[in-house]
Amino acid sequence: MATEQELSDFLKSVEKRAFKRSLYHVRNEEAALDIVQDSMLKLAEHYGDKPAAELPMLYQRILSNCTLDWFRRQKTRNALFSSMSDFEGPGEDGMDFDLLEAYSGPDDGDKAESAEDLTRRAQIFRGIEAEIAELPPRQREAFLMRYWEEMDVAETAAAMGCSEGSVKTHCFRAIQTLSKALKAKGIEP
């Protein structure tokens, strides 16, 4: 049984990554915040009494389901209500996430970096984020769970509701696509 403090600590630890993952999917900050908030409330309300070790996988599944629910609601809303705003592209606020805030910097915090280095790093991060956002949804989801959330193959498969082989295939294809796209942009690992 997870204590209230354990649940609170867990939710604090996944908040930013969950927001970023949702933002990749929906490309709308307000919607991503709503999805993260809904998923956190559902976890606390329905699964808060589960052991702390089960919370990460439960939360990933709830977050995926909340994201799918958002897309279903959007599809229904768009079918019922048509307006000129439906034909506009994503707004400028769709990608306002501060990459430098998420990056902790070099391990030896004493090293000062030039503005040129910081700008180059920010450009590389933007390029990587743009390529991740262009991945097909299942590949992006598998890639983010495996390499961002650091879930193992079995946990990712359970959270995505697919086989372990599918997770491996999605991750392999995502890595291949990202590698080619980043090399084309001159970004080498």
C-alpha cells in the first residue's frame, strides 16, 4: 500500500516527463496539462491504495488512456462543430517547453559555457524534439517509455497493451528513423 507521501512523491517525480510526453502527442500545452492532471487524479482516486512499486506502470497506462480519450473527444467535437479555427495550424504556444530548463548541464557544474555552446545545444535539442514529434504515434510512445521513462520492455508492453516483440519493433524503427533524420541534419551521437 502506497502512503499519501509516496503517492505525492511519485506524482511530483513524473509530472514534467508526463507533460512533455502528452505535449508530443497532442501538440497543445493546455490540453497536455489537462491530460496530465486527469491522469494523476485517476491514479490517486482509483489506484492510490496500490503498492508504490506498481504506480509507475499504472500511471503510464492511465496517461496513455487519457491521451486516447482526448483524441476521441476531439474527433467527436470536430465532427459536430466546424469553425474556421479548425483549419488553422498549431499555435505558437504549442512548443513553449524550455529545453534548457530540462537540461541539467555538465556534470561538473563549475564549467562555464559560452553563449554559442548554449545556443548550439538548444538548437540540437529542438532538432531532436522535432524529429521525435514526427515519429508515428506508436513508435513515439514506445520510444519515450523505453528511453525517457526508462521502463523495461515488459513494462512498456503492459502499459501500451501490446506484445514485447511489438515494443522492440517500434523502438527499433523509431531509433532508425531518428538516426537517419538527425544525421541528415548534421547531428551525430
